[in-house]
Amino acid sequence: MQNLRKISLRKSVGVAVREYPLGKDAVDYLLFVDGKAIGTIEAKAQGLTLSGVETQSRRYTDGFSALPDAKRPKSWLWPERLPFHYITTGDETLFESLRDPRPRTREVFGFHRPEWLRHLAEKSSLRQGIHNMPPLIKDDLRKSQIDAIGGLEASVRDDRPRALVEMTMGGGKTIAAVAHAYRLLSHAGAQRILFLVDRRGLAQQAVDEFTNWQTPEGRKFGELFVVQRLTGPVINEASNVVVTTIQRLYAMLQGNEDFDETREDVSAWELDDSASPQLEVAYQSKVPIETFDYIFIDECHRSIYGRWGQVLDYFDAFQTGLSATPAKQTYGYFSTNVIDGSTKPNVVSRYTHDESVLDGVNVDFKVFRIKTQIGETGSTISGGEWIKLRDKRTRKLRAEQLDEDFEYDAAKVNTAVVAEDQLRTVVRAFKDNLPTMFPGRETVPKTVVFCRDDTHAEDVVKVIREEFAEGSDFARKITYLTGNSQQAIQDFRTDPRFRIAVSVDQISTGTDIKAVECLLFLRNVKSRLLFEQMKGRGVRTIQPADLRAVTGDATAKTHFVLVDAVGVTDSEQAWVAAPPLDREPSIPLTELLGTLAQGVDHDDLLTTVASRLSALAGRLTGDEEAAIKQMTGGEGLRDIARSLVQAVSPERQLDLAHDLAQAAGEPLPAEPTTDEEQALVARYVEKAREQLVHAATEHLADGEVRETILAIQRNAEQVIDRQSVDAVLGAEFVDDGKAKSVVESWEKFVEEHHDEYVALAAHYGQPQKRRLSYDDIKALSLAISVPPHNLTPTRLWEAYAALEKTRVRGSGERKLVDLVSIIRFTTEQADELEPLADLVRLRYDLWLEEQSSAGRSFTPEQRRWLDMVADQIATSLSIEKQDFDEFPFRDRGGLIAAHRAFAGGLDDVLAELNEKLARA
């Protein structure tokens, strides 16, 4: 700050000169940067409404231009105009940039640094650059993501400070945000973007999403931009994307360098801080208000409107909320225009759970209700009985004798009272009914159990292990009090032994575990929004092969089961956000289609049929899909399902009703108030529904189409017979002569063609120096599969097993790579015929022993990577860098995480394992 008489513009990069005369008036402060005038500050009394004095700052621009050339200071950009203007009362500050395409004031927390004003004067800002964006490259983006990106860019072009993307769980919100961030950084002039997550555990997941996203140039996002996960008090000056929690951000603004990281472990969904006072924020020079241009608030929740509100408003940045379950407060916060107080929500795109199910992005769900006597009504402990009392913090037990009867109701179960038999009864009922929920399955599906608190979770884990007669690998607790909860979550994703995860909040929001097929609620949930978040842990689709990798007897994930043991689904309020499409889960598809054909068309029937068709669409073969489309004129099962859901959509019905009424010369009122107007609207809505339902059910009214659909369903499903009792009629090898002819045909092929196929030639040359590829084996397999040979690895294995009983290990369906073992056995390079996976595992164990003998040790994290590499070689004959983009490597962080684990030595390790484990 300087007085005009003592002006010294070279003392600092930025100088504010008091009472500088501009024409007839003097501006309160004239701002200089690098000795040149750049803007003004108009100071007003506290409590004054600033919007009424906005024009006054413009007068100073006119006054500056009216100064004689000889008295006018040098200025930035324009010789006669100043680009930047502030109006402030000390409590409230407005800022205006005349460089913006449509200049208007916006509220800011404080003043920008002089260096930032210089940057705005020299280069295009985000508000300018957004108007020069290239077309969006839509490859690998879903329509919902394309709509979200387009809506967000339109919102920024309109200079709307806040926007909301409403997208269901699993809909791809994060990828949409990454693609949008890429465009802002690459083309719009954004410098740094903040991505706020709900808790620390989700930060690394977000970093991986950003880092590994493939940009349109074919390079990964992390190769083009610096992505920083904030783990300390300093933001990297080179960072382009910063990922953190609002708790850590607040600590930085407080200058708190001793931040307790455990505060980031509790989800804000679990905290009821609505009554807490708002946290005060003061200007922090190390974190200026222009630190971020753009802020993503992932899974935005109520805390941003209350206690933490000032933390976000501190930054002069656009704010975008990403939410699957917005509440009224959410819509209010993300209003169209914050300054004028408009409450119209600026929702730039909306993608519902129903739409995601119909698109095959998510799966639908079914509810299985478990009720127990104590769980519904409570119980009574008789006076005189000895009871145990447990300290909730220490879990220490003490005994006490009751003086009188002790009654408790259902609400106290597992809170004030632990009814051990009630919990055991629920778990036993869950276990006993798994065959009903998942017919034909032996393996317990990946299940998440939601508990009240950490103490409750301890009890649940103990009972589950006892009732299922399993060990600690089978069921584990994952809460924020667990040591390394993120490693436990990763283990749950990839370890086939880990079947049941017992959690309080660590898996309730944001955590992506696609293989989960069952959710067990042992706690009630007061918040509908939290319930939707918890329910979202089961919706994700997964490739059948990836599902079988962790749940061996699963075929495909067509839905998940929500097991309710506490009545969380009893209230209709529970279904406000996203009820299941399948409202009639116990009625078979053949009966549903028959009812529909008879003219019944109530909403529950239509949505249930839509759910069944959508699930069946995920199991169609190419020929079956072609057959359906041929009969319907090009529409698939998902198209029919989508039409059924749209037919019962109130919004779609109302839109069509307006069109019908307009065409009939009876335009409908926007907001009907009288009985006559409401009756008119109801009449046209009913007409609209009739038209929509008639069009949606057109193909299903055709008996041939219905029969084709039912035939496809029968082909896709198996009948589980639990009643018939079988008896052994015989057990012996049959037709050794046929087995001999199979082996002779194979050995003749090997003898005649060993020079033509690399897979054979490698075993006739120098096998120890030749490494086969999967393509080599595939080429050989194709050659022997055609007439006159008609050979497969399984057929050859069975033939050798019939002839060489004592020298063949393993049975059943063989993998393609087992041809390597068959070749080794045929060429007498192996005394026994054993699965290639066993051979690779033996070589791997020997290699580990060699490393240990040589003094080389591996950390537990490195061993996990090495085990996955060995498994990959066992199934594919090699490990390549592109494999790290696939399951299970992808779920552990991909190639970047692997390089980090081996500190730069990964390439040598991969080359060595390829050589040692995959040699011919």
C-alpha cells in the first residue's frame, strides 16, 4: 500500500496506491503490477449491498481514459482502459474482469496475487478459452459421459459458477470428470484442477483413474499432466490435478502442518454435522484464492453446504458436483446463479439407475428379507440372571446379576444390547438361503456386510467364521480402524479366498468392487442418500471371465441380492431414489410375458419385464441377438426394455401429453391449478401413456417373438434338480481303442508337421532357448481342430489319461496353453503329463528359492505382483506391459504401481520371469 505522494512502483511486483485521482473523482486504490496500472479497488462501508455500486467502478475506467496522455500511467493490455476491478466492504468482495467474454462481477474471498493478475492480462483465462474448444472426441465414452461433458462446458461458457452432474453409481462419473479435465487443461487454459474425494481411501483410486486414462493422443493422462495426491501441507507448483479430501484442504488453509491423517478415513456420509457451526476460513498466503481454476466435488454430500462451505468458496474457481444421490440441499447449492440467489438447480446432465441397467452399465437388484423374533420385537432377560456387560471402547467384559426383568426392543439390538443368538440366527439364515438366492452355486458370492460400528463388526466376523466353518481368510473386517484398510479392500477385489467383507463405512461410498454380488444389511440407515450409496456397492457390471477369476462357479453377473435383516427396505421411503426395476422377482418370465400379451400393462409389470429382458440381453450369443433383431426389424432386447421403462416415465408421458394437447388445439397449462385444468392434464397424460405403452409392447404382443425370447432364456439357464436321487451304474474307462486312435492321429501330425509350426519346432530344436507365444499355440490348436483330426487339448488329455493312467495328472476341461504340456509329453521331454499351470508354479517356486539363496528378498507388495505375473504366464505363456491394463493388474494400479513397487527394476524382473517360466 502506498500514498500517492510517496509512490514507488519499483518496490514490489504489486502496488496499491491510495486515493489516485481519475478525472473528477479519486479511486480508493489504483493497482499496479510491474509498474503498470492494471485495475482498481473501490472500498465501501461494512454492510453495504455491493450490487448497487457495480457501475461506480466502471466510472473509474472512464476516468482513466479521460486522463491526458501525459498524465495517464502506463497500463496493461489497453492504453486507455483498466482490465480488472474490485469492490469490497472488507466482509464481501466482488471482482470483475473486462477480459471475460461477457464481463460481470463475481464474489471472491479476497484479492488475487499481483502475479495472477499479470497472468490474466497476458494469457487467455478459462472463461475465454472455453469458447475456443475443439469438438469432443467421443471414442470410448458412453453417451451419458458425453452428455455430462457437453453440459459442463456449456455451463462454463455461460459463466455459471456451480454445476451438478447427476449420475447413478457405476455410471462413469469419474471418467467423465477426467475427460472434461483433460479438455480444460489442454484447450481452455486451465492451470490447476482440484478433485475432492469423500475420504482418503478413495484418493488413490481417483489418482489411478486420472493417471491411467487414455487421452485422444494415445498417451496416458499421467504422461501429459502432473497428478498429485495431497499427502502433506504443500501443493506441488507443477501439479495440474490435485486429489485430496476437504478435511486436509481445511487444514492447509489453517496452516496446520501436523494434520492427523486418520481424520480423512471417516466418510462424511457417516457424520451428522448439520448442527455444527461453520468452519471459519482466513486468507492463507501459501494457498492463494487462485490456486485452482476448477473444482470437482466427488459424491458431494451435505457437509459442503454447512460446516465446510467456506472451504470451497475460498477459491475463485468453478465448482462441479458429481452425485448419484442429490438431496434438496444439493440442488439448492448448485443453483444457476449464486449471486442473484436463484435456486433453479444447474443440473447439466442426469443419468438414472434405470437407464444404466437398460444400457448394460449396471445390474438390477433383488431384495431378500430375513426376519427374526428378537430382530422384530426385542426380548426380555429374567431378573436374577447373570449377564455380561462389555465396554464398547475396550471390549472388556464384567458380570452382573439382574435385580429385575430387563426388557429391550428391536431398536436396541446390536446397539445397547448384543443378542448373540439373534446375530447367529440371522447369519445362519443367510447361509442356509444362499442356494435360494444363487441357485446352482457352491461358492459363497462376494458379499459386503454393513454393521453399526466397529464393535458390532467384530461380533459379526466371529459369528460368520463360526457358522460357515471357515478361517480368517474367508471373512474379514474392513473399517477405518483396520490397519491397512485399502490393502484389505484390494485383497477383497482379487483374492478368491476372501468371500465376505464386514464393514461400517469403508465400503459404503465410492469403493469400486465389481465382483460383489450380495449386500447384507445388519444396520439400519436413517439417510436415504447413504442407503443409495451403500446399495451402489453392488450395481457394477463385470466381465464373466473376471468374475470367474474370483468366484469360480459364477457364470455372469446379471443382478445382485440385497439381503435385509433389519427392515431397511420396509419403508417406502427407502425406494424413493432408485427402486428395483424388477418389482415381481418371484414370477417367471413366461408368466410375465403371458400376462402382458393379455393386455395387462400396469407399471410394475412393464418395469419387471424390462429388467428381465435387460438381464437376458447380457447373456445372448451373437446368433441369438441377430435372431431377435431379424424378428423385430432391428431392435434388440435392450431397446425393447428401454421402451418399456420410458413408457411408464412420468416425464415422457407429460411431454407427449403436451404435444397431443397442442395438436388437438387444447394446450395444457404449465402449472394446472383449477380442477378443470388438472382433469385436462390427467386426460392427455392417460392418452400419452396408452400410446407409449402400445408402441413399447408392439413386439412382445407377437407370440413368435415371445416364444423366441423364452427359448433363448431356456438355453441360457439350467434347471437345478435338488429332489432326484442318483445311483452309480458303472465306473470304468470306455473305448481304449478310440483313445489310441486319437493319440496316433496326434503323434502322426507332430511327426509330419513339426517343422511347420513354431509350437512344435521349438521342442525339436533347442527348447531351453526358445520361448513360445500364445499365438504360436493358438495357431497349432487351430490346425489340429479341423478334419480329419478334430483334436482339442481336452480330447488329447483324456486320451492320454485313458492309455497312460499312472503318468497323467489333472482332468476335466483343459486350457489352450496345456498344449505345451501335451507336446512336452509327446516328445518325451516330460515323464508326466501335468497341467502347464503346475509346471509354471514349480518353476516359479524354484526361481524364488534361487533368489533367496542369492540373497535377494522381496517385500510383501512385490510378492503380490510376482504371484500375479506367474499366474499370467501360466495362462498366457508370457507377461507383457499391455497386460497391466487388464484384470487383476489394473485393479492394483497397473503398470505405474508395478514400476513403483520395484523401484525401476520391473523390466528386468519381467524379462527374467518370461525366460525362466515360459521356456519351451
